[in-house]
Amino acid sequence: MGGDSPLIRFFVAAFIYLWFGILLLAPMGALLVEAFTGGVAAFLREVMRPEAVHALWVSIEITLAVVLINGCFGVLISIVLARHRFPGRSLVNSLVDLPFAVSPVVAGLMLVLLYGPNRLFGAFFGLWGIKVIFAIPGMILATVFVTLPFVVRELVPLLEALGTRQEEAAYTLGAGSWQTFWQVTLPSIRWSLAYGVVMTAARSLGEFGAVIVVSGNLISETQSATLYIYQAAADFNLRGAYSVALVLSFLAVALVGLLEWVKGRREGKPSF
């Protein structure tokens, strides 16, 4: 667009700002206004309800667990896909993207079919007193499934682009596999890993479809923040729904800011 007139550039920029304003800023502004309609005291009262506090903590705990699980296994899967050739590799590579194609509700239902109390894996875990479905483990498992691709899809292209020369040099100098990973591989991928982890966290905080199927939406037990918002709206407690939704929105904005900072570090330039 270097040869376009200033007027055309102005209208293009105005259209983009208007579009984002309608899609993003206007809904956020409306949510902010509605959450504080009754004043700060009413907002804090809704947010500090025991059920709301518990729901927020459930979401945070699930997010931390999912980040840890998908961070570790995402790195492992990425190294296997980027560094090794084996029968079925293309199939495994395609299956990583399955959560993008499958509805979260369908994913939750599939987990119920496997981990339900009277199902194959559910009965096995039940022998050890571990409840998966309608409990926190099931919610973590569902969110792990939904967020699986984020770390892998960040790391595999980078690992393939980096190649194995540095790692082979480390082996030549006498380093073992574990030492090479910590001192060569991980430093090379740390910012892409951080980017994938933040994306995983953002997706985990907002997950609804899969967790509502596997959780049972039990108040003060398996009710996450998104489920609390849904239940509050269904019960016509709109102020409570708006207030907790605003808290989640603030967390999402903070994660987006963190994402931009990590992106800037990864690309070696200022983020803001």
C-alpha cells in the first residue's frame, strides 16, 4: 500500500479500528459498565461470594495443572516429532491437531465414555479410589486434551529449523542426553515454549464446553469460573455473571500482554 493516497490509508485504518472496536472493545466496555452498575461495593460483593471465589480458584488450579502437563509432554512430543522418523509419525503429527477439529463438547463426551464410573478406565481408577468424571481430574484431563496442540505447534517448526548440529556438537564434547537438553536444546526453544505455555494458559482459563460435560457443574466442588458465569446467568444473577466475567476478562488481557512480551523476546525486538 506504499503508493496509496493518505485518504485511502486513513479509511483503511479507520475501518480496522472500527471493526476491532465493534468486535472487541465495545463488548469489553459494556461488560465493564454492567459489572460496576451497582458500584464498586456490589462488584466486590459478587466477586467475593464463596461460590465465586471457589470457582475462580478451580479455574486457576486447572490452568496451572494443564500448563505443567502440556508444557512437559508438549516438549517431549515436539522433540520426538522433530528429531525422529518412525512408522506412523505422520499420523501422530495429524492427531496433535485433532483438538482443533473436534468440538470441546464432543471431546468431553468421549472422556465420559472412557472414564465414566462404569466404563473401562473409570472402573480401573475407581478400584484405587480415584474419581475422574464429575471431579477435578476429569476437568484437568478435558482441558489437557483441548489445549494439547499449542505447545507442540510452537516447538516443532522451531526444532526442525534449528536442526541437530548444536546437539551433536554437545554429544561430541561428552555431554549426555539430559545435559544436552538442559544446556543446549531448552535455551534454544525457551521463548517459543513460553509462548505456547501462555497460549495454553489463556485457553485453559476460558474453557467451557469440555469441562461442563465432565464436571457435573457441582457448586463449590467442580464449578469453574466459566461454569459459574453460565450458572449465574441461567439463574438470572446477571450482576454476578458480569462481575466474574470481568475478572476473567482482566486475566485474559493480562495473558495477552504477557503473550506480546514473550513474542517480542522471541523475535528479539521490543513488544510495546
